Amino acid sequence: MLNIIDKQRIRSRFSKAAQSYHSAAVVQGQIAEKMIKLLRNIFLIRPDRVLEIGCGTGLFSHLLLLQLSPKHTIFNDICPEMIKSMKSIVLPQHGSQHYSFICADAETCSLPDELDLITSCSTIQWFEDPSAFFAHCHTALQAHGILAFSTFGEENMREISSTTGVGLTYHTQSALVAELLALGYEILSVEEELLSLSFENPLQVLSHLKETGVTGIKNHRWTKSKLQAYCTEYIDRYAVGTQVPLTYHPIYIIAKKR
């Protein structure tokens, strides 16, 4: 299953969110904390070479450096503004560690080789062809290297997709596992969960999405009537008391190269 993704639009929206993302991405921060706990169970010794895909402003990067202390970490992101924010927010806390950067689309750029770990949080849902990316990673990993990532499942932001008709096509947990097995990975860990944020009204939901860069799916032009219809439908369908929810559906997978 392929997503038709406008990478230039994604880059533009995340660039605009570079200053707000670190504080607004509450759920992504929770996902990063869970991902590092899962990795701590796998890596009992310090890894040599680690690549993080989609580092953003460094929510997961900080935990990766703090908890695993790789000998060398390569950070990747498609958006130079995100990397700039990550350098200013996170790296001053880890001055003695060795790292480098790849500012490029991870689906199409060359990856370093002989990696012990390729990891990513809340990024792969933006890829056009995750299976091809997993194959790319398989080549870049050394023998018994680890691919560990979180992405999102079909229930993700269901309130937005049902009220606006705009949303990504998400892969199921079983489909992702099947793709990895077919490529020669051994599955070490698979989990998924539903997380929810609450907002005072549907307009706050839209502001949250803008602050986290998630408006990069496609151009959705809001008129006054469309905005009113969206708010009414959102409240009618999803309001819980005086609050409205936004659902996240993270999937966590850790796989080993056979």
C-alpha cells in the first residue's frame, strides 16, 4: 500500500512548526519515552553506530543520547529548520558525544552502512513506500542490527479524517509485521495503543495540528461555512462533556536483521 505524499508540502509545514513543535508535540513525547524503554530492553551494551530517521526537534534524540549513549549517532530529517532547532535545544546537553547529520528525504537518500541501530519515532507514516524503506534499512544494518520504530495505525486522528475528509492512509500492525518478515527481519517486539488529548473546542484541535506540522497532508481551504460545519460535526460526534478529544494510535515495532 502506497501513500501519495507531497514531500515539499510536508517539508514546508514542518519548517513552519519548528519553533512550536517541541512543546506542542505532547503525544509524540510520550511515544518517544515508550520507545526508549523498549530499546533499553534490547541494548544491554552501548551501540557503536546509530541512525535516527526524522529527528525533528529532538524529543526522541535526547532520550536516545541519554539512555543508550551511542559511540556515534547520525541524525536525519527532511527539514533543515527542524535540525536547526534540535541542535539548539538538545545537543548542548550532550556536548561530549559524537554525532553527524543527514538533511534529506530518508526514503531516497543514501544511508550509512554497518549500523547497529536504525530508529525512528512518529515519522514513517509520512513515507510513500515503507516496505521499500525497510528493505533499504536491511541493507544498511550490520548482521543482527536492529530496526526500531513507531508509526501510527488506522485509528490515528480519526476525528479529523471523519470531519474533514483529510487524512493519511495508515498501515496496520499486521501489514507492517508481514512486510518486515518478508524482508528477512525477526520481530522482537510489537505493541500498539490508543492515546488521547483533550481540547476545549475543535478550533484548538486545528491549532494543535498546525503547531505540530501535521497540516502537511494536503491543501485544505477553510471557508467560514466549512469551519462552522467542521466544528458542529466534531462536537456532535465526539464531545465528552465540555471537551473534545483527538485520538492517536501509535504502533511500536522492534525487528532484528537475520
